[in-house]
Amino acid sequence: MSASHGPLPSAEKLRMEKLGVFPVLFPILGAVGLISAFVLGYLTNPAQLAFSYLFAFAVGFTICSGALFWTLLHHALDADWSVLMRRILETVACCFPVLVLLALPLLFLFPKDLWYWMTKPLGYDVLLDWKRPFLNTPFFYVRCAFYLLFFCAAAYLYRRWSMQQDEDGDPRLTLRSRHVAYGFIPLFVLCFTFAGFDWLMALDFHWYSTMWGVYLFAGAAQSSMALLILITNGLSKTGHLRGLFTVEHNHIMGMLLFAFTVFWGYIAFSQYFLQWYANIPEETWYFVYRNTGTWAYFSIFLVVGHFFVPFILLLTQPAKRTPWRICTASGWVLLMHCVDLYWIIMPNLQLKKARLAGLKPATTGFEPHLLDLLALVGVMGVLAAAFLWLLARGSIFPARDPRLRESLGVTNWS
């Protein structure tokens, strides 16, 4: 790495007129998607609406969580290369208050449609009775409130300190951010892991995995880095960050995206292998359900598409340094992150239908529904609109961060 010489650039505002139709399109898509999903879902298939909405919420939650993780890691490691892109990560993470509003239907309209254990009394299932100290409704809501409060508070503090530094250039804010990150990273791990337990793993209270939090984290970190690559290259394409964002930044982000692609593959295989080897019914049925009928083809597509395809796309150095190639790989990674969460959530809808019918729990195969798309478009449209609104409130990069010069002059020697 080398330092950049010459005067530092002035703060740069987001120019909405350069973004084409997106500032108008995102809120329209968000409103139309959510309204259509709720109206159609309530009229035709409330259970499907609950699971489709959870899928869409999980995509938004994991991406925003990943952005918060990268922000905390940036400060904890006192990184310099990422200073230029940090405001984007802070802004994505600061969408958490919107996610709190989006979580309200899950927690107050759909809970008994999603979390089967909430509807069952003591004595219904021995395993559920054993888990009651954790899986009980009051404690569930207390935990959810704690998770969401922490994510909102952490995201707000880091963006506030960063914006404040744009005004006064106080280097003590950099030190404060670094020291607080040391305490926030363990809290992030705790909240993210248990949110994954509560909202996703508890969809089937019989199943458990000690690697679940790491598995979800790998996808969150990977997808948020992919989104950062797309946003920074998109801003550069529209004339923002001119002369500041370079191929070296793409190279480093590409290496991190490649690293977490490998990490996701390693964790996914490890979870599968350990549960297959142990052959405990409460563990293995999770994979049996997802290899029944057409879900088996979906599972194969997930493995190939989530690991092997991005592994090949990002393997070479030119792939990480060529904008259209790294953006193609990043777009594919985001798509496969959605596929991964769909594979996690949707078989549980079929298991619920089987239980309600008094049948042996089983899946009937991959059954896509229009509500899946409407909910995803709605949630992501609202979050994208919130992101653009927040990003336009100040400079799109930390203009007075003491490490900005090093970020502008970063050089990759690998």
C-alpha cells in the first residue's frame, strides 16, 4: 500500500439526477410489491404470505447485518483501504430502523403461521417441552426486541460519528469508533446468531445445528460485500467518486468476496458432513426434506451456483480487476444468497401443511409462488429507497477521515 499525494478531495454529495429512474423506481416497487403481496396473500393464501414475507425479510436482514459487520471490522482493524467505501456500508446498515418496521408483520401478524411451536401446549412433544425454557413466547419477543435494538443502535452510532467527523474532522471519533467496535463485535455475533436461531432454525423446532450461526454469517458477509461492489461500481459509472475509486479497491473487494465464497462452501459442507456422519434423526431430517422430490434439484443448483460458479468467476486476478466481470459475479452471488434463504425457509411451509393434515412430515417438492417475488420486490424496494435517501443526506465518502489519504492511494501487491 502507498499513500496518495496532493490535496484531499472535498465532500461529495449524491447526485440523484445521475441515477436515472432508480430514485423513483425503488419506492414504487416497494409500495406496489408489499401492497400486492399482502392483499393477494390475505385473500388467497395467508400461510404462503407468511413464509414468503419471512424469506424477503431474511434477505434484507442478512444483507444489512453483513454491512454492519464490515463496518465494525473496518474500525476494529483500523483498516485504511476501505475508508472510501465505508459510508456506503454505514448507510446500508443504517436501514435497520426500516427493517424494524418491516419486522412488525412477522412478529404480530404471522408468528403462529411461521413458528409452529407457539401453537402447541406442554406435553405435545417431549423435545419441545425440553426446549421450553428457550422456546416460549414472552422470551422470544424479549430476544427479538434486544436483537433489533442493538442493530439499530450500533448502525446509528457509527453513521452519526462518521457524519460528525465530516463536519469537525475530530480524529478522536476514529479512536472512539475503534474502541467501541471491540465490544460491539461480540454483541453482533451473539445477536446475529440467536436471531438466526429464533427466526429460521426454530421454524422446525426438532432440528438444530451448532454451525447455524456461522453458516448464516458466511452468507451475510458474502452478500453484503457483493452489494458493496455493485453500489461502488454503479456510483463510479454515474460519475461519482471520479478519480477516487480505482481498480485497486475492486481488487481487494473481489478478494474478500472470493474468500467468503470459499468460506461459505466450507461451512455448508461441514454442516452437512457432520450431521450426515452423526446420523441423528433430529439433524438429518433437515437435509432429507431438502433432497425430496424436486427439492433435490434445487439443492444441487444451490451447491453449484453458490460455490462453484462464483469460485470460477472470481478465481483469476483479471476477474477481480475488471468492473463488468466482478459486477457480474457480485450480481450472481446476491441471486444465490436469495436462493440459499429460500431453500432454508420454504420447505418448512410444506412440513407445516403436512402436520396440519395429520400426515407424516414430508415435502412435496419445489413450489414457487407469485407471493415470493412480490414480497422480495417489496422489501428490497423499500430498503433501496431508504438507502438512497440516507446516502443523499451527506457526503458519499468520509471526507475528513484521517485515513482517507491511504485509502485513495491503496495499491495491491498480491
